[in-house]
Amino acid sequence: MARRSTFRLLFSMVLVCTLWMTSSAAWAVTAGYEDCGPAFDGIGKCYFGREIAQVMTYEGAGWLDRSGRDNEEQPDKAIAALKFKPQDVVADVGAGIGYMTFKIAPQVAKVYAVDLQPEMLKMLGDRQRAAEIENVELVQGSETATNLAAGSIDWAIMVDAYHEFTQPKEMMESIYAALKPGGKVVLVEYKGENPLIAIKPHHKMTQTQARAEVSAAGFKFVENKKVLPQQHVLVFQKPA
């Protein structure tokens, strides 16, 4: 009897430990970072089960300004669907060379062009001066923060950028702090659900994945503006 009791106790302990480790692993996948690879074009770090993509450096700036991009992505349709107001202050996070920054600027009061690569910001600044655009301000961000003042923006938009954030949890927390109550976040990402879209898999996102990650930072999903042929336009809102 004593041996049976001991065996049962040991079995129960092993079972409990196994269940605990399984649930802990699942929690790590859904609620934090973990090592996962790396696979081709990934950094070997996962968030909510998604391997984060390698960052496009300033050396790839030509891709951001490629001929035909307007026809491929049709950004004017996305901007029209968002219905910015003349008094709005917008942060273009991951602005790169300013592809979206300069399209938004004529419609709003101010655009903060945020990027972590000083080389990108230099190229953006050169373009700004050449075009004599006065309502764009360059902001040097980091991997974890936008470096924007708390409550200073009405919108934060990320175009083909969020999937490359090496610290997405911290960045979204920083964006949350920078937004005014009721402010909105927009993710424009190539549709991960469609394998026919000729973009590397790590540089696409599904709507389900994006919603899970952004909602974890306290944002409420508003809608997917289905106006672009290849990209999601996902809108989230900070509670008022």
C-alpha cells in the first residue's frame, strides 16, 4: 500500500509539472517574447508566436522609393479612408525616407516622422528641405520608444513597418503613451493570409496576428478598412 501511495504521489507530481510547463510555454508564446529560430529573414525572436522580421536598413532605401510603388500599394486610397482632419497631429512611425510622411503632411497640422536610423532621417530631412515642407518634424526614435511627448498625437501610422519592430510590446506601449485619449493607431501591412502576394512571409501579417499583438497593449480594434489590393489597413483606438 505504501508503495502504491508513493507511486501515485510521484505520478501526480509529474503530471502537475507537465501541465504547468505546457501552460507556461503557451503563455510565453501568447503573452511575451521567446527564442524561435532564426528562420530565413527572421531575427530568431518571436512575439505572440510570430517571428519578427529583419529590419530593412537605410541601404535598402531604394526599395521604399521604387518606381511603381504608388500603383502597387495605392496609398492615397488608405489616406482618404482614414479621413484625417486639418487640426490632426500624426506620427509616422518607421517613416523611413518619408514615403507616407509627405503624402499625409498636406492634410494635417503636423507630422512627426519617427525612425530609429539616423541615415533614414537624413534622407527624409533632405527631401523635406528640397520640397520646403514646414509641418514635418523629424524624431529620432529607438527600438523601444518613439521619444514623443505623452499625449502629443492624434494618430500613429505604421506602413510596412510594425512587423520589423524588434521590441513591439515596448513600442506599442510608447505609442499608447504618446496618443491623446481616443487617439488612433493604423497598421498597414501586407496580407499574410494571401500566399500569392509576392512579399517575403516575414514581411506580411495576418489580421488575426496583428489584432492580437496590438490589442495586448490596451488598444481596441476598430476596423479593417478594406481599400487596398494587397495590404490590410487596420485601425485601433486608445480608450477615451
